Amino acid sequence: MSNTHNFYSVANIKNVPYAIQEAIDFKKIAKPQIGLGKTMVLLFFNSSLRTRLSTEIAARNLGMNVISLDMSQSWKWEMEEGVTMRFDTAEHIKDAAKVISGYADIVGIRAFPSLTDKVADYQDDLLQKFMHYADVPVVNLESAIRHPLQSLTDMMTIKEYQKIEKPKVVLSWAPHPKALPQAVSNSFLEWAVAAGHEVTITHPKGYELDDEFTQGHTVEYDQKKAFAGADFVYTKNWSSVSQYGKILESSDKWRIDKDLMSLTNEANFMHCMPIRRNVVATDAVLDSPNSLLYKQAKNRLHAAEYVLTKLLKNG
Ligand code: CP
């Protein structure tokens, strides 16, 4: 990990292939109690099952105390400097960051995008400002544009299940009734390139991801062509970037089913979860022996243990 002492993005990892292998190896050893006497505070501005549980359990496994806060029950933060706070914001982010830094040794934050203002969302204001003001390491538990703990997990899972040195990895868009963030897909792509994978991205026209994240990968608009010979199919819905936050396609045409999977090289199916069954992918795919859903979810715990250990050692 770099000397920034945060875990915000892949840029905080010095040698990504080495870190992925080290995180896999770390699964096998008894966890060092290097968090004894230290506290982790987790701030959730949005819902979570896997991230909250895996991060809490990981911190406890390292000996830490953990407190999770549902931020809908806390004071609304002011993000701008110099504002006369007469209206609905009750606490400035810099005051909150300084106060929390006095209680916690590591802080984790989940804060999703608005999906209404691309410029503001892609500045990742809340995470960036909190990291700027905080005096302790900050872990990104899914920000407006990135989900690095998920991506480290995904890279670990691919490494564990790949049968050849250069597997064909496909990132496929799939339908969803709600407009979802691009964070998981953005992060997956920036981690994949750092891990040495050139990903084939497939999605309907209008769903192109931001250039910042697609560099080093290829786009194939024909989903069937993209699936041909794939070793891993990573599925995710995201809303449009160009027509920011909009749903442009909702038919079942892009849903992952057995017929699509039959075009692959007996590919493993991956998804970060939660997944809407028979909307994103059919039961037959999700419950097939090639589905890595639960192994991937379990790796969230190991990725969190690895990252927290590194932050505790650096601190
Ligand atoms: N994959 C993931 O982040 O799951 P949660 O939203 O349940 O935390």
C-alpha cells in the first residue's frame, strides 16, 4: 500500500498482482491481533449487507472495536467552505472528520452518487473531502464512483479460479429496474488493468463507461460475440454516463441466461451482489456449478482483513 494511508482506489496499492496474491495467501493464516485497543468507525450513507458485515467482522477478527453508524440518523453535513449554515446542513464535514478522527483509528465510508450531477459525482466530493480533513486512514466502502474492496475481492476470485494465464474476462451490462451507480464497473476495470487483464466490455449503445476507466479494455456491442470463448463473465447493471443516471434499456434481451453462457468457455459467472434473480441473470445461471457468487461474497471478508491489516501496520 502507498504512503497515503488511505484505501480509496487501486492507486493506493503499489504492486497490484503482488497484493492480490498476498491477500489470497493471507486467507490461510491465523489473523494477527494487531487491532487490539483500536477502533474502526463505519459510516453508512446507503444500504449494505456484505460490506457492512464483512468489514465489521474483519475488523473484529483483527482485534478491533467496531462502531457502525447509519448516517440517515445523524446530522446532515455541509460540504462547502465558507457557507453560512442557516439551512438544512447541521455540521460541516471538516468538523465531523476531525471529531471522528479523535475517536477512531480507521474510518470506513459508504456514500453513493446522486446520479443527477455527473460532474459533482465524479469529483467524489464526500470521500475526497473527508480524506482531506481526517487525521486517520479512510477506507472507501463504495463511493460515488469506486468500490475498491469489491474489486480487490473480484481480482482475488479470478486469480483463484483462473485455469489459464490469460483468461478472457467479460464485463457484461444486464438489465435492472432501478438506475444504479457505475462504481462497481468503474473499479472493476481499473483493478483489472492493474492486475493484467484486458476486459471485453459489452453493453447496449448509450451505456459507455467514463473514458477514465475503460482505457486498456475493449468494447464489443454484440453481447453474443463478447461471450464467445469467455472464461469469466462478470455481470453488472449501471445507468448511463452520457445521459447521466438514466435507464435507456430495460428489456430482457441483455439478461444472462444459459444460452448466453453456452457460448463461453464454460465461464465462471460473477456478480458483486445483491442480484435480482431472473432480472439480471436467470436462476439456472446463478445456481449453476460455474457460479462464483458465494465464493466471491466470502472473499469480501478476506479482502477486508487484508486491507485493514495493511492500514494498521502502516499506521
Ligand atoms: N457488494 C456489495 O457491496 O454488497 P452490499 O451493497 O450489500 O454491501
